[in-house]
Amino acid sequence: MKFEKIQPGMTLYDVHSTRMGNTTQSTIGVWHVHVFSVDAESRTAVVSWNGNPRQTYYERNLTKLRASEPLLIKSGWSKRLATRAEIKAAKEAATRKEPA
């Protein structure tokens, strides 16, 4: 996500691979990042990651975050990110369920 689009009050999403306990298996984790303030001059923002105390994130960390929550597909014990086809099918299924 571009730094210029980040505004106070936004909720962004941190998505990365994480280990499943004391094993070699990994899964995809999604954490909420709430933006409290943005300083365009120093290219930083004060954020709270997953409800933890506020901390300063620099532009490099902020550009790795996502604006919308990703669709995860359960695969055995772990989860993975959905493919474009799976995202399209999920959106079509959601529009079919809504009454007109």
C-alpha cells in the first residue's frame, strides 16, 4: 500500500507466514493494524499492531501492509492465500446470495 493513501483511523492488515507451534508446519497469519496518526514529513505513522501498545512504523513497514483483509483458504491444518480465481468465485457467490 502506498504511504500517501494511509490516513488516521484506517485499519490495515499485516499478512505473513508463521509457524504453527513447535513444528515445521507453517500457515498464513493475518493481524489488524490500527493507524492513529500519520506524519507525512518524516514518513512515519503511530500504529497499534493486533491491539498491542502504540508504536512508530516507518514507511518501509507501512508499505508492506494491505488495505483489505485477504481471503484465506483452509488447506489441511493450515491456511493459504486464495488465488485470483477463488477470490472471483467468492465475490460471485456473495452477490448471488444478496436479495435485490
